Amino acid sequence: FDSEVIKLEQNYRSTTNILNAANCVIAHNRKRKTKRLRTGGEEGDKVVVMLSDDGQGEASFVAKTIKMMVDKGKFKYSDCAVLYRMNALSRNIESSLHNMGIPFRVYGGMRFYDRREIKDTLSYLRLIYDNGDNIAFERIINVPKRGIGDQTIEKIRQIAMDEGISMFEVAVNCRNFPDLIRSANKLLSFTELIDEMRGELLKNEKDFAAFVDYVENESGIIDAVVAEREKKGEVIDRVENLKELLSEASEYDKAHRAEATDMTSIEIDSGDSDNDMPVEIDDDFFFDTATSDTTEGILGLYLENASLFTEGDSYDDNDDFVKLMTIHSAKGLEFGAVFLIGTEEGVFPSYRSIQSEDDTEEER
């Protein structure tokens, strides 16, 4: 049969500069029919490429640029979108936006600190740091599953209230409470694990990232996540989220690991040479530069900082906020300003796709 090839090259969403950039990237593909996207729309702003040494610098650039554009009235927050290949990459962006007071919402996934495996790991860290944290105790007493049911947890909770002690302390002394005798071995196995981790923390032989890695492995969280992924065939790689938590721990250690600083020796320049009045410093001036020379101290600072990100922000759909989502979730949507992060080998394109020419072309 005679056939005619009709190319659908007209694009109605993107500007000319966006399409030109896309055409240049896709032109590297060899196994495709020639096609060049075009638009009758405006030329638009040029594509800006920002090279950064790390994810923190990249996220900081994105947050500052969004803030600048909104302050100048060029866009609203709701006009801006940050796209990434996988959800694990949202952590740096969330932190930078949060620190600059920029409202945001994660679409097609949960915020980094709201993800189950991250909450579980943080709960272990909280209980190790403070055995009196009942909320952390309740969350992880049976994570991974160790045969401790809801009824047992309820009994522990009630005894703790009656005795005026923590749930962890009840578990440690479980043999003294008749209602807990049947679960005693399991409870003691758990409290001994937490005590061992606490002892490892106090040794101060591991930096913060190494200690978090130790907790993720010794607690059994990683093994449980891998087993669940294989059993359910999950597309979302929760292990990547745990790796991202390690990356954050490493960055946090570098930023906050220091010898104690004598704050009285720090002089603040008021910028007015004629003004001899002392400069008044707000109580929170040094909050972001708090440091510690022990892993336990770093953990305490980290948990305090993490709590700021786990406080539930509630936004109405009509509110003005930046949208965070994966590239695939953004199909068919339109935004005034788009930031595409993590465009580096191993992420986008992924390690798997690099090994296949067909997959690499699909990535483009």
C-alpha cells in the first residue's frame, strides 16, 4: 500500500528557545526518523545551564533564583516547578526552599522527611539519642517486624503512664510486669539493640554519616526495604532514599563538626564607622552555625534541625507555592519557569540506560 508519513512537529506549549535546546539534545540520537519541533509562539528566555560541584550548591542556586524572580514580580511561586529524575533527589531542594521561607509542595510523592524509611531511621536515631522519646519508641518497636503486636504496645503505654516512666524503661524492666512476661525476650532484644547503638554513639569513633549507616544496617531497615522491594516489585527505590539520608548526614557533619568557638571573640561590623554603639545580636544569630566536636552532639543538632522539616505544612490548592515533581509526573503540564536538576551521568541518564544505546536515546 502507498503510505504517507505525517510528522506532528508543531508544539503548542514550549517557547522557541526551549524547543531549540530540545532539538539539539535529541539530534544526537541515531535511531530515529528526522523530526524538528517548532512553535508559532514567542522566542522566550534562553536556557540557563548552571554547573555546580554538589547538590547543595545546585539547590541553593534554584532557591535563590526563584526568590529573586518572585521578588522582582516576574513570576509567582506557583509559576515555578523543580523537576528531577527520581524522588530521592528532592531532599536538597526541599531544604533550600524551606531555609529561604519559600512554600512548596511535592507532587506524585511525599516530602523527603515524610517517607516511611526516612521516618523509621530518624525514629531510631531519636530513641538512641533520647530513650525517653515515646513517639520514636512506638514507631520502631516493631520495625522491622519482630513479633511485638499492638496489644503489647498498648500495655507498655499504659504501664508507662501508671508508673510515670518512659515506654523504653518499661521495656527494659518488662520482666517486672506480669502483662509483659510473654513478650519479654523480644522486648529485651530490642532494648539491648538500642543500648548497643547508644554505646557505639558514645564511643565517638564514627563520624555522623558512618553512624547513620551503622544504624540503617544494624537495625535491619535496609534489609527489610530490599526484601519488600523484591517481594512487591516496587518501582520506587527506597534504598536510594536511605542513601540520600547518608549523603545529608555527611554534609551535615562537615558543616557542623568543629572545635567549640568562643563567641565572645567575634566582632560584628555595624557598617557605620561613626557609630560607636554596640550591635545588638538576635538570640538566633548563631543558630545555623551551631557546632559540636562529638558525634552525639552532631546528632542532637541534626535531630533538632530535622524536626523543623517534619512539622506538617498544610497548603490549600489555591495557595502560592513552588511545585516539586519527577520529570515523568510533569508530562502535559505547563509552568512559567522550570528548573531541571540532577542532569548528570548516573542519574539522568541513569547507570542502567548508559549501558544500552536504545535506552540512552530514550533518555534524551
